[in-house]
Amino acid sequence: MNQHTLNSTPSTMDLDAIRRDFPILSRQVRDGKNLIYLDNAATTLKPRQVLDVVYDHYAYGASNIHRGVHFLSEEATKLYEGARETVRRFINARETAEVIFTSGTTSAINLVAKSWGRKNVSAGDEIIITHMEHHANIVPWQMLREETGCVLKIAPINDRGELDMAAFESLITPRTKMVAVVYTSNSLGTINPVRDIIRLAKVHGAAVLLDAAQTVAHTKVDVQSLDCDFLVFSGHKLFATSGVGVLYGKRAVLEAMPPLMGGGDMIKSVTFEKTTYAGLPARLEAGTPAIGGAIGLGAAIDYIQKIGFAAIADQEKDLLAYATGLLSELPGIRIIGTAAEKTAIISFVVDGIHPHDMGTLLDAEGVAVRAGHHCTQPVMARFKIPATTRASFSFYNTRADADALVHAIKKAIEVFA
């Protein structure tokens, strides 16, 4: 890694050096236009430091883990379990047994809903989610409702896209078994008051799951300080590859969960009469995992920790304020999601231009954004719109990227004038 990147601080972060760590930022698209990548909420770019370790694993060390006695298997196992320890430190879990590798946030939530949910939720019990949830934190609980007859309650949001905390508190009762909430909204940018949410849930003995897919790349998360029961996130939104994610759970809670899948590596012994399951974390990780992905996730965590969350926060807060100011001056634009506490995500609509058309016109200028409902159709219904155009920033973005976005929007507006 470039030495300037290693020594970055909020005042000395060398943005040019950091951008050189991301090969894709040198690409040209659409008739030779420089790529302006503003789709980080969908997936983040991958630095060389991650690409190199993933390549090295598959090129020189591709082997399965845990079960081999040869050198390559032992090496792969050490790297895989080393990545688990890196994740443990990253979120401050008490022990590596509390870190379960999954294929992503969606699979992690489904694991909790289907394993923990089937054991702990019965007819008439309550699960609370919010109006700003990603579909991945809606559909699994609806499935559990269909299976068990439990009650699914929805905490409302206000016109700024903020959770109505008074309404949320009124929904919690002694029958509430789970509160599953997004830490940071992928479509609104809202950062929820998760400490208050957890405190209120604990008063009634409810478990809490935090969807931190849009959080862990932007701010330090400490699961012990939060006291959540579960926390989930995806590697590909954390500068690692797709196909790997994390379920954190408190040991006692995870130990009480029956395995969702059976197969290799999650057992102690198997006979035709009886199977004895392995301990944590293996009992919840059946089959061959995404070994290279987990190793890459560890490298991605190392990378952003060397940059530092203070530096990342300074850069992203500046970009959010700068881009919001520029966009607010454009005619006919409406920003969807104006919470007092939000991350560097700006979703917007422009009078007379469908978000899909806007996304296509921005792409013609080399500006990559996301247009659609962002897997949050209830949010779109709440604001009475079919979709938004979403620009989402990361620490490697610049004010020049924001300028390019606004310039492209102005050209789109002229097309429809």
C-alpha cells in the first residue's frame, strides 16, 4: 500500500494516493469519458490490497479449509480464521465464536429469521421493523409470520425520512420478541438512533438485530457497546468481494439456535442414527465457504482501518454537505431523505424526468448512479414516488465528482426542457 495511505489522518489523507489504490477509477467509459463512480451504496470498489490477497489465494493457495493436513489447506485455514479474528476486532465481538461467515447480509438475516425465529417466535408474538427497511429485512420476517402466525409491526417515518421514535416506543409490548432495524438506510441515508432503539427493546426483553450493511464502511461499530443481539453486514459494501458477509451474534443466543443447514464441517460425528453438531462458529457454517472472499474481507478491513474512520468521516461529511448544497440549487429537484443524521447518500427526483431516464442520461456522461426503488419499495410508497436517482459517496470520491454529477444533471434537465 502507498505509504501516504498508511499514514492518513483527517488532516493529511492523501486522496490522490488512495484513489490510485482503486484500479477501476482509472477507467474510461461511454465514449472515453472518465468514470465518476457514485453507486457506493450498491457496492463499493475494491482496492489493490484486497484484489491482491484474493488473487494470491486462488493463484497460489487454493485449497479447502479445516479438513486437510497438507500445507495448502493449513495455510488457507490460517488465513480464513485470521480473517474471522480481524472481523472480531473490527466490531469488537467478545470472541471469534460470535462471528459467523455468511454469503452476505441477506443470508445472515434469513439465518436469524429461520433458525432463531422458528425456535423463539409463536402465534401472537410480535416482530417490529421500520418503514425504511431494505427488502432483505422485510421478506424473511413476513415468511416467519406466514409460518408461525406472529404479528409484524411497522414503525413509521416522518417526512424527513427519520424514524418516529414516539411511535416506535408505543409499538413495543411484552409480546415483542424481535426488533430488526436498519442502522443506516440505503435509500434515504438516515442513520437511526440505534442505541435508543436497543435500550427500549431491552426494557421489554426483546432481541435486537441491526442491519449494518450501509454502516460498517463509514463508522466504527462496537457490538459490545451497542449491546445488540445480532448485527449483519456484507463484504461487497465494505470494499471486499461479493459472496461473503457476517452474522454477529451473542454466544448464548447463537448456541441456542438450531443449524439451518446440515452438511460438511458443521458436525462432530455422523451416523445413520444420529448426528452431533460442532460448536460455534462451525455449526452455523455448513459446507465449503467463500474462503477467498473471507480472506479478502479481512484485507478490506485492514485497509480502511489504516486510513481511519476519522479521516473517512471527514471526507464523506464534506462530500455530503457540498453535493447537497449544489443539488439544492438546481430547478425542480427534490431530495428524498433529509434526516438530521445521515450518511453520504443523496436520493432525489427531478420534475418531469423519470429517475430511470435520469440514470441513463447521467451514465451517458460517465456518471454511475443507481436509479430505482433500491429494494425499499415501501419507502417509495411512503413518499408517493415510483423511484429515485441515488448518488452515494465513499471516501475515495472528490468534490470534482460532485461537480460532474451536477453538470450531468443540468444537461439532463436541458434535454427535457
